[in-house]
Amino acid sequence: MVQILFQRGKCIGCNGCVEAAPHRWRVSRKDGRCNLIEGKEKKGFYQAIVSEDEYEENIQAAANCPVKIIQVSIL
């Protein structure tokens, strides 16, 4: 399993994560920031546990993030 952590409050909405993993990330129409699809919020951080087949594309999403607010790790 793979854990994705995302600090949405610091997101600048650059869309880099969406380009790397479009089925896991989406830009909000309300505020222009990105959303982690199926992410659960806790104290400003969003977390999603996903299958290992999403690891590489979410590593790329984290690498694309200019403010470095996405962390991806194998559990």
C-alpha cells in the first residue's frame, strides 16, 4: 500500500500533480487549489491510502509540486 500526504492549505494550484496523476488529483473550481481525491483531512493534512500501482505517478506528482507539499511513501 502507498500513503499520500498533502498539505492543501499551502497549495498554489499549479496543476503539476493533476498532470502526473489525473485520476488521483483534481483542481477545485471553488478556490483553484488541488484536491487529493479520496483524501481524508486531519489537522490541515489530507491522506489517502492507495494501491502500489499508483506509486510511480504520485511520486511524479510530488516531484512536479513547486511548493513540495506532497509526500508519497510505501507502507
